[in-house]
Amino acid sequence: MGEFKVHRVRFFDYMPSGIRALAFNRDTERMAVARMDGSVEIFHCSDRFFQEKIIPGREQCGIEGLSWVGERLFSAGLNGGITEYDLTNQKVKYTIDAYGGPIWTITGNQQGTHLAVGCEDGTVKLFEVNEDKIQFERNLDRQKSRIVSLSWHPSGSKIAAGMMDMIQIFNVETGHSIHRMLADRGVGTSRSKECVVWSVVYLSDGTIVSGDSVGMVKLWDDQTGTLIKSHNVTKCDVLALSVSQNEDSLVAGTSEGTVVQFQFVSMVLGKDDNEWVRTRTFKNHTHDIRAVAEITTAVVSGGMDAQLVVKPLLDKIEVRSAASALRKIHFPHRRLVFCARKSGLMLFQYPGHLELWRLGESEGKGIPGSSLFVKRNPEKLLHLKVKGEDHIRCSAVSPCGEWIVYSTASSLRLYRLHCDNNNVSITKISKLPKVLSSANQLCFSSDSSHLFSASTQSSVHIVSLSQSGCKFVGTLKPKSGSHQAIHLLAASEDGEWLASANSDHEVHIYNLQTRKAHCTVPVYSSAVTAMGIHATTNCLFMMYADQQMCEYSIEQKQYTDWSRTVQRKGLHRLWMERDTPCLNVMFNPQNPSHVILHDTYMLCIIDQSLPLPDDKTQFYNQLTLKSLTEEQRKSHSHAFKVCKTFKDILCVELISDQSLVVVERPLEDVATQLPAPIKQKKFAT
Amino acid sequence: MAALYEGYTLCGDGTVQNSSNIGILGVEQGRDIDHVLVTDSSRFITVYKVSDQRPTGSWSVKQGQMISCPAVFNTQSQEYVVVTDDKVVRVWNEDDVNLEKAFKATVSADVLRVLSATDSEPVVLFCCGAVRFLDLLLASPQQPIEHVLNTFPINWSKCTKRGEHCLYVQRFDPNTLVKHRFETEPGLSAPISFSATCRGSNIHLLYLYLNGSVYESVLPLRRSSTGAEGVLSLSRSLCLSLPLGEEKLMSGAVVVLDEAHVAVVGFPHPSAGPCKDYLCIWNTHFQTLQACKEMAGRIYNQLWCYSGKLYIPHGKMLSVIPFECQKSSLAAALGKLKQTSQSESKSCSFVSSWTVQTYSDVTQTAEMKSRMSTKNNSDVKSALTVDQLIEHIKTSAVEDVQAEVGEFIRWTPQADLQLAVGRLALELVSRSQTDANFYPQCVFLQLLETRYLCYSVCPELLSLAMVKKDFHLCQIAFQIFSDIPEAVTCSYLKTILSTPDSEMETVNLDTDSVMFMKELTRAQSRSDEEGGQLNGFCSPALESDVSDSPSNKLQRDPLALDMSCPVGLHKGALLNEVLQAAYSDRPLLPHLKDLTVPQVFLQYLRFLYFKYCHDAHKQIRALRTPSISQIIDWVCLLLDAHFTVLAVAPEAKRLVSDLHKFVRSQVKLYAELCKIEGSLQVLKNSKRSEDFGMYAIQVIELF
């Protein structure tokens, strides 16, 4: 089948940022995740946890809390502001100051009318949620210490607030405190340290659950203001609590990295006197768990170790499937590495800067499995810092390696790169057309003569590039449909076609000659995670979050025969069970029937000329094939050639000399750069 | 249990050839059990002396000629027989150098196999199904051969012949042929491998299908000749279902080792993944895998078994793998039974080479004779039969009985002995019970030493010994019997504990066990002298105890507490035997509750436990010693059974608290070890990661 020279790159020092808050929207099944760097991500829980939207963060914006109000998302942070997000265009809509100092917590009531925030100055502030903004309404009785956590009673008439050493219950109507419940401090030396009530949950039956820095999960009665029961969960802090929708299960996240589940079960079979009983403990984190959320069938948790863990609750799952497996999301579902195919350059996108590297060169030939002598080491050409506080949203390098472009929420910058021998210099292109003020996604045409910039309302602006500068050419607009931001762009090799995919799963194809919409691919229920246009056949190859794949003939405006065959026969079980989305689609110019794909754990070449595997076929057959003779291989091979040599892959790209670039980010390397976990249990480690 | 020992290569490289399974045509028994005859598919016939792993003779046929069936050794005439080019029978002896000059005869039909049996004339099986004795055939080589099978070709043969799904059994005296039809299932082709054994008056035929099923059919050796005509259907019973891997199997082979064990090649190991290159021994009674061995290189699905050794071609060599199958009991199958040590079990490993023999009446007696000849006495037979001996037992004096039984055991073949020993024991016990003066201890010991006796055969024996306080016999019985009920174990324990030490010390016991006890108690006094801190080990319990109550400091080291043995040497030796007996805890527990003074026993167990933790036993060379897990199991059981007694009784308080202290210190020690294990694990893991730095250019190949 073939040999490939692989540039195995591990010097991309990408560090995922720790998770600070989670908010689950039951109606839309979306999980909002806030990270330490201020970015907010939206995951689609019923579409294999695909990361649909990313709103990049900015410097100095520590988000402390997230809250959905209907389909609107709000966050609040230590900078004292409350932010609403524009989820359609994936950016911040507005920020207003609450004037109460740093905000520790934000929560909306179930009725969707009010937001409550807990401030450093000891006030709980209520905001009315209006049509397009929020409006400060009033303060509840001011307390002496900061408000660390808040929870509305489902009726919306009372609020429980966790503070230093105590929990207060407020009547929302009057704003007065009804009860004050004291949380015990720890024993021994921690006696002098105050007990922080990190999290409270107010249940509809009047029970208040609290998690504190002493390691206790306590249950209180709001009628009498007394402690019902307390569970010692850990020696360190209980940082987060979450209750299931029907209030029969509760999860607590601790700074040891464990998630402890409590269930409301009857102690005597058949009787109705239920009690909260500690049932299960999950340990999937190495560091503090800063946020947990119990969704319909799983517990989602995130913390300092920057991974989002989805632990399915097997008692709530009826059919065992790929959706019911433990899922750990380490890396974003977007590309962070771009290659200039024709010049062997790589662009690494970090939150606050870009790095441009030149690949190394090898000498001689080697047998498969061997490493070649590296004649020239890879070289860092450029370190480009972002102007302003906003983080990079998207970036691109042109195939010829001459142009670099990036965009933040507020600005877009285009640079021209001059490389002669060892002197590298860049010039910023000034006087950009007005339409290029910001982009959701960027892409160059294959001859590097045009830049495509995805803008608001699913439109794409075309800019022509030349020695003298750049010129606005036109705007491609979809015929109809949603205005969701575009997250993928793909231009054809011959410069004829451009495809765009947005978060409503729509894929539009434009004719670049006429600059008109050509057609729309039938909308599929799952999000497009990667796509590419075939160089010779001009077929659009799409990968979906649910691991399905489609090939759509642009010229004939219909699915190809191969695609129909795949749909009819179905994909192999092992292919469908993979838990990371494919992030890039490439085509082998030497063999038009080869499609190259990759996800986090594998690299796959699909040979469209070979038969598809059925469920009885051995799917991962490379080792078997290796041991067979040339003749026998023919009868054993199938279309999916999966290479598992690499892991923790961020990017695979085919460059023009037929070699592959594989950018890996080993999780061990990430782990070594994380701060030390709170507790070191093992001897000498 | 069965075990496969380390094998060795008989012949390697080149002798077994290339890819197909025609490398070796066959391995046959040579002139004695130490010689085998290897026929390879090219042109060579080689005799190997197995124990020396070297060839002692080799013959080849001329270029262009082809050996068409494995050569055999004719034990009657001490000559070798082989068939070349399907029709030419060649006979030669050890001294002949050139095969071309040997005697040859051309017969009129194609020969399939020549089958040889000990002490009988070889039999020639023709492709058409007819059978002739070799000597009769050679007398007139061109005699016409009738077509027994006109419809089906024979594609496989051993002692039986088969066409598609029929089995033919040829018997020589009288000369009859019976045709059996296999029970078949749809979708299942013919069996791929056969193995037959002769047990009692039946032939047991074991055969293997591609779907992993092993069936057994029993054919009576003597059948009334009336039913001989026509096709009989062959009833079968499933005795083993082998696990199938993912890959489709093409072939496999099965060989019967004894009545409960079979060796299988070509089927995957149930837990080792899809690799088929395993030689496995299965127990057909309990359907358990008893032993397995991975063979390097390809396995050709050929397997032979002669005199306790398996011959298996694999890769480019032919390996000899000695094995042994012990008598299987449920306890052994469940792993509850202690493993008998190698030296003991060797005596009882007898495996007869069943596979390639014609099972006529002739062979059965031959079989018996050959076994007797291994005892270097083929002519003398025991003067007495079992029945006569039993009559004698009823009346004779102890000395006479002893002599007669000794004589009987010496001369009786092993298979018969197994039945006879039980009857003798029963008879002896019943006489001893009625006649108070009659107690032939030596005879019982002799019977026990045959190892054919077990508890269930003669339950009264042990209770008799207990009544007579014959602790020596009890000790030997506990060593040998593996099926002693828990109730009996407990009553024996009670008897031991209730007997005063003074009485016990006079008893003559197994010297090995007494020596162990002596060493154990001596080791204690020695370590006391040395201060018990050879390597600077200072247990955490010691430290914590000291810090708990400083006044303890002046007292004795709590670990060295009271390290003197609480019971006498002989009592200890007997208790050790009980500790090593097989048991199941659930049935044992209620009986253990009846033990009136558990303290003494617990004290002794604690003593052993201390000793073991100080590694005292390691220096002692003894054949049978209780293992530390056995000791701990018994401590747990005893604590379970007597929890309330130990909690209430004031005299037990000190014992229990000492034990607790010691256990706590052990737990702490192991907790520390866990930590070390964790850090070592991390060190190991960190090394394992493939390290090429930040950048490499590699070549990968996809197929």
C-alpha cells in the first residue's frame, strides 16, 4: 500500500487551560465550560460531546461562574463584571459591572427571570433578565463576609448562600435572612482556618446541601435551620456540587480529584422514607475538581488538570453503546496547527501568540519503522505576539508560506513573510478592507492568491492577495438558513469551489468563479468535524461527530456511489466506537482513491477502491497484513488502514513532498507542566 | 493435576521440513521405551535414543522412491518394517546398513499403514480397507486383497479405519469386522483426530471435531457375533468442548493420556488470545485446563505419545515433552488440594502408550506383560490371588498377614492393585475392629504406601487409627489422603490436642516432620541469642508500642514475646500435618466450633506465624512444611469459629492482644511496602516511554 516519511513533531507546547465552571442546559443538551484563561466552550452532549463553539478568552478575565437563562449564557468573574455571550457569532455580547467587587458566583432562577450574583463585599445582587440585556434590581441584606456560593430554591422565593463559616437563607421577596446555619471548622490545626462553604444546592423539598473546605457534605433543613446529616467525604475541600434533575442523585467534586455520588434511596425496601446515602466514588482526575454537573445519564467533571471527563452512570443507561463509555476530552475539537504544504512551514496557534516553524530535513532512506538521520533540525522562524488582550480565535498560513493571518474577537491581522536564506522578516499589511475586521474562520486558496474569511451571518468574504497588498473581491452569502458562525472552510485545489460548515450542521458550497452559492449538502443530524475537497474529482468529503462519513459530488450535487455504499453497508463497529472526532481530511495526490483522516489516537487511510469491512472483519488488521505475503494481503485487506503508532495527535498534514507531518502532544508532557496536585499520597513520588 | 515438564529437542533443523504437515510422517515406538522411530516425508527413517537425544541409526530409500507410511518396529521379530511407493514392503533389522539390500516384497494392493503392537505380529492395513497380519501377508505377497470399502476411500487410519462417517472395527479372534456409523450433526464434517485406548473390556475412542467438541464412544471389546453384520450406530458422549478462537481452525490433534486427561494441539489457549501454538492438557472429567505450553514456531497438528512423553513437531524441530497426569479429584480440580511434590508423584505416573496399537485380545495381555517386564520379572506371579489373601486375613496372625500382603503388593500389576488394596484394607479394618488383639500397623502402612488407598475407599481406617491412638498411621494417612472430610479432620485435631505431650513424645513419627519441628524450635533459641536484629530491622509496631506506653520499654520485646513452642515436638509435627490437609472452610467451620480448648491450638498457630514472619523456616530443609497462607487461613478460621469464646475468656485475652499487635505490625509493614511498590512502579513506567525527543523523521508503512 505504501510507505510514508513522517515528521514526528512534539515541540508544540500547547497547554490546555484548567476548567473553572460548568453549566448544563437540559433543554438544548448543551454543556457550557469556562476555563481559567477566560474562554467559554459549548459542548453538544447528545452529539458525542462535540465541541461546537469556542469563545476565546482574554487576559485578566477570571471567570468564576456560568449560568444559563433559557438559551442565553451568562458568566461572572473576579473582575466584577457580568458577561452575556452571543452564541450565534461566538463572541462576548456585553459586559456590565455589578459594582460589588469580585463576583464569586452567579446563578439564574428556574423561572428565567432573575440572576443572582454573590460578591466579595458580602452582597447578593439580583438582576432582572430582560429581552436583550440584564438590569440591576436590588441587593439582599448585606453580610459581613464574601458570598462564595448561591443556589435558588426551585420556586424562586428563597436563596441559599454559602459564605465563610456559615450558610444564610434569604427570602427573595423581603431580602431578609431567614436562617443562619453555622458550618463547623475542622479539628486540630485547621481550627483557626475559616471554613469556606464552596458550594450549596437548594432542593425543592427544602433540604440544603453544602460542600465545604473541611471536606464535609452537609444536609440542612431550611424550616428549622438545623443540620440533618453530614458526610465526611475527604480530608481536603469539597469544591463543587451538582444535583440531578429529579433530585435523586447528587455529586460532589473534591480537591483530591474524586467525584463522590450520593443517592436519595429508601433504607427499607418498599418504604418511602428516603435518605441521602453515599454510593459511589469516581476518580478520573489527578487535580482539583473545580466543577461538576450531573446530566441525564452521566456525571461531567472538570478541574485543574484541564480535562473534561464524562463518566456515564451505568444505572441510567439502557443500551451499552459508544455513547455510554467513559470519555475524556483533552484537546479542542478545532485545529491549532496549520501547515504551509508547499514550503514545509508549520504555524502553531497558542492563545496569546503564534509560532512559525520550519520542518527539519532527513538524509538517506530507511526501512519502515526506523528513524532517519536528521540532517537539519526544525527551526523556529517566528514568534508573533497578539496585540491587545483578546486571545486568538483563528489563524492560517498560506500554502506557499508567504502569508500569515490571525483574528481575535476584535481585530484581524495579515502579515507577509519574507524568507531569504536565514533572514526572516515580516511586514504587517495595513489598510485591510473594512470587512476584514474580525473572522470566525480563515482559509487561503490553494494557489495562495485569495484569502477567505468567515464572517457574521454565515457569510464568507473573499480578499485577493498580491505583492502590493490586498483587495476586497466580494462576499459569499448562503441562499437561506441559519446565521450561525462558520467553523470550517475548505477550498478546492483548482480554485473553483469553496465549502463552509456552520454550527447548525449546514454545509454550503459556493462557486468561486460566479461567487454564487452553488448548492447545500443535505443537513445531517451530527456536526461536521472536518472536510476537504478532492483535488481531482471535486468531491467534498465530510466527517461527522458521530463518526459517519459522507462524500458529496459537488458537480453532480449528490452523494457519490461510494458514499451511498458506505451508508448502506454501515461502518465497522470499532470505527463507530472511537471517541474523538476526526479533525482533518486530506487526499493523497499520488493515489486519488486514498483519503487520509486522523483523530487524537490514530491516523487512517481510506482506500476507496477496496471493499468495506463488515462487522465480522478484523478491523485493525495492519499487524496481520504485515505478516502475510503480498498475494495473501489482497484477500485480507479492506478499505480502512489504521495506523496506531501515534497518540495524542493534534494534527496530521500531508505536505507536498508526500511526507506526513504528525504533531503530537503527549499527555505525560502536559501532566508534567500542570501545577502540583493538592495531595501527594505516594511515597517518593 | 497434570503437568508438562521442560521439553527438549529430539531432532531439529532440516529433518522436519518446510511448511506443510508432511514433514514428519510418523513417530513410532522403537524397540524399548527409550527408543523412537521417526519417519520423515523425504526419504529418511531414523531411530533415536530419547534419553540421550541422539540418533542411533538411520536409513534412507533411494532417490525417486517414496516412503508411504511410517516405519514401525516389529517386536516379535525385532525387525523394522516400512512401506515404500505404496506397494513395496521392506523389512530389515538393526544391523542392516543399506535399505536397498533388505528384504522386500511387493503386494498387490496399496498399503495405507502398518500398525504394530507390543508382543504381537504387525498388521497391514490396505487402502481398500482389508487387514492382514504381516507374516501371513509376506508368506504370499501376491495374494488377492478383497475390497472392504468400495464406496469411500480411507482418509485416515489408526487402530480403526474410517470412510466418510463410518468406523470399522476389525477384530482378529474371531476375525470379524464391524461397521459403525457416527452420529453426525448438520454442518459438521468428519472428525479430524482420533485416539483410542483400551480400558477393561472396552475400547474407548476419543475423537475431535473442528468445532472443538471432543466426543467419546465406548466399543465393547467382545461383542456377540450375532450383531456383527450390518451397520451399527455409534453412541457417543461429549466429554470436552474446547474453546475456539476467532480464527477458523483447519486442523488439530488429540491424544488420550489417561482416563481423565487428553492432550490437544491446534486449539487456542482459552486465555492467551488467538494464538494456536499451544499444547494443552485438559481434564475431561472436570473440563479444566490442567497444563499448557506454548510451542515456538508453527505447530503442524501432529502429536504422538509414548511412555509418558509427548512428541510434537513444531517450527523446524521435533520436541519431546515429558508430562505427568496425577489422579484427578475434585479438590485438585478446584485447586484446593495441595500440590504433591515432584518426588512423590513420580512414583505414580504411569502412562501407557495406547495410541498405535491394534486392540485385539492379544494386545490386552501383551499390555499386562509388558508392564510386568518393566518390573524385571515376567514369569513369577503372585502366589495368592486377592480372594485367597482375604481369606487368609480373616484368620492368620499379624506377622503372616504382613508377609503375605507384602508379597502380594510386590507382584501384583498396578492396575489390579488399585482394586485389591481397597478390599484388603476393608477386610483388615473389619477384623481389627472385631478382634482387639489384631492390629497390623505395618500392613496398613504398606497399603498406604502404594498410594492407591484414599479415605473414601476405607473410611473406617482413620477412625480405627484414632481409637488406637496410632498417630504414626494417622500422620501418613493425612499426608496421602486428599479426601478427608472436615468432620474427621476436626475430630483428629481434638484427639491430638487432648493427648498429653508426655504420651505423644513416645510415638514414632515421620522423621522428616519431627526434624522440621526440632529445627523450628532450635532456630528460635538461636535467634534469641543473636538478639533478633541481624539486619537492623526494627518493626514499626515496636516503635509505636514504645511510644504508646513508655513503661513498656523495660518489658521484653513484644514481638519476641513468648517464642517458645506451646506444644511438644511430636504434637507440633502432627498439627502441621493437619494444617496441610485439604479442606473447605464452610464445612469445616461448624466442626471447628466443637473444639473445646482453642487457645492451645491458636497459641501454636501464633507461634508458627511468628516463626514464619522471622523467616526461621526458610533455613530448614524439609519436604513437607505448612505454608504461611495455610497458617493464616487456619488462624482466621479459628478466630471465626471461637470469636465469642476468645472475646470472653480472660486467659485468652493476652494471646489475642499479642496476636493483634503482631498482625498490626505486619499490616503496617505491608502498607509501607505498598508505598515502595508505588514509587518503583512510577520509576518503571517512566523508563518505558519511547523517547525520541521532540522531533524525529520516521518511516511508517501501511498495508
